[in-house]
Amino acid sequence: MLEEVKKLGGSVGFILICQGRAPPLCEYAIAFEDVPTDIFGLSETLLLKQTLNLISNSEMILMNKVHGNCMIDVLPSNNKLIDRCMRLIKTTWSDYHSFLDLSDQDLSSLRDSFKCDETYV
């Protein structure tokens, strides 16, 4: 299966949580060696969850789907996500009104910092 992914031009990643030393696996590998264990496997589960969240958040940042500390590419398909969208809209609206309250001098210095010209499309 992994060879097929490589043939199609994809990258292969692997996350290994083990007790002991990890062998070299593929071009992108994250190996957690000598991880303490418990009878319920809670430490391994939490480590995997945090690692996957880190990777997911990094990808969202690289795809420009983050504004400040919020992921902004949200499909409101349940009540939790609808609430998140409403809060994002409220925050964005507040930021927009704060921008409108800037004085002409503030807007001029902002324009200069971005090296904008006076031409608008």
C-alpha cells in the first residue's frame, strides 16, 4: 500500500509509539521511543492525539486557513460548528468596525506600511 502511494507521487508518513528503539521507517517518520505505558493505554493515546492535532494545525496554517488564533475554514454541519461560525462572524465584524474607526492619518500610515498606491480595483 505504501509503495503504491509513493508511485502516485504521494508522501508517506508514519507515527510510531513504542517501548525501545525505533527502526528507520520512511521519509517522514515521527518516533516516540521509550514511552511510559499504563494499563489502559492512556499515555499512548494522549501522545498520539496531541501529535495528530499538531500536524493538523500545522497544515491549516500552511493552507492559510487560520486568522490569529482561530481556524476560519469551518463548515457548519452541527450545533458546535454553527456556534463557532457565529463567534467567528462576531469577531470579524468587531475587527471590521475597529478598522473603520481608524483616522485618516492611521489609514495613511497603514497604507504606507503595505506600500499601497492610491489606485483601487
